[in-house]
Amino acid sequence: MQQQMGRKVCAVLIFVLTLSLCAWVPAQTSSSAQNQKKMQEATRKASRAAKVFNDIMSTPDHAIPRELLEKAEAVAVFPGLIKAAFIVGGQGGSGVISRREPQGWSAPVFFKAGGGSVGLQIGASATDLVLLFMNDNALKNLMEDRFEIGGEASAAAGPVGRTVSASTDAQLQAGILSYSRSKGLFAGVDVKGVVISPDDDDNRAVYGMKAHDILTGAQQIEMRRLPAGVRIFPQTLARYSVRRRTRNR
């Protein structure tokens, strides 16, 4: 009798475990598929940002001055921000940011931009936004959950051309220099009220950690292990600026 009862209990336990396993496998498969999709989206974003920056810098007379780029501590590129989204205060788009490290440019961190104004040309439906973070105070803003350009972070329209003239000294006092490209025209632009915040869904999908941990170097990221479409952004920055951040800064 006891043996029969024991067999029944074992059979019930096996049945329950089987059901649990059947439910767990699809959930894991779904989660894996979602992460894979996020990884692909993140790779496309980094690749687009690299292309935008390369296109801009490929025309020196209408690009960010190299000597100015050498002074930047971080570079952000937000490709194809939508004008309508900024008008209604919604999400304008997303992009990537890399900062200088002792070994070169960091792995790109994913951020979102929305609200405010980026000075789009009349008739332009979208624009590429480029931001240079010029000092440590500007970098600190990236460690926050969100910050507003023109609010917590001071910004000015950046100069364009082969060299930086003396007349731009006042501009260079700002923590962030801002540029936009729309309808093929690249220029310094005033950015007001744009809110920058981490896109940690993408950051977790690619790195398994949040933006703050990536930017502070909480864990070492092996660049060679990243998808080629993600690595291309810091590699593109390195073509135009090779200065490395000193360890004691």
C-alpha cells in the first residue's frame, strides 16, 4: 500500500515538473528572441551613428574642427531625430555616446533624446544631432538618469571648419557643443530643452549592464567580443581623434 502511494506521489511530482519545464522553455526562448532583436536594433543604431559621423568629418571645410574634437571628452551622435516628436515633446530618437578612456574611445553607450528643440531647418523632417562633451563637468551629466541640455547642462552651437578661430573662444566655454545636419547641411546649432536619458534596454541587451556602469568602467568590456556593427562607432571616432584620456584625470 505504501509502495503504491509512493509511486503515485512520484508520478504526480514528475508530471508537475514536466509541466513546469514545458512552460519554462518557451519563456526562455521568447526572452532569448527579444534579446536578439534588441541586439540587432542596437547594432543598427551604432552603425548609423558611425556613418553619420564619418560623413560629416569627410568634408573638412564643413566639419567639426579636428583640434576641437581632440579636446572633447565624449562624443554623442543621434541619427535621424524626428521633428514632429520634438514639437509634441515626445521621444525624438536614440543614439550612442562614447567617452575617452586611457585605452582609447569607449564602447558605445545607448541613449535617448527627446523634447525641446534642435533648430531644424524649415521643411526638414529629421536631423542628425551631434554633441561634444568638452570637460569633466559635462561628462558628469551622463552619469545621471536624465539631464536637460540648457538646463543642468550648458550648451552652445559649435564652430565648423578646418580650424577654430579666436572668435569662438566664448563658445568653447560651454560644457557641450552642439551640431545638427539636416537636408545635407551641417552646422553648429542651439539646442534647448532636449532631454538626454540612458536607453538601458539596449545597454542590457548588448552589455548586460546599465549606462552608468559602462561609462564608469565598473566592468571591463572586451571590444573584440562586441558585434562589428557596435565596435564601428568608437573605431570611427578614432580615425579623427587619437588622443587618449590620461589616467589621473
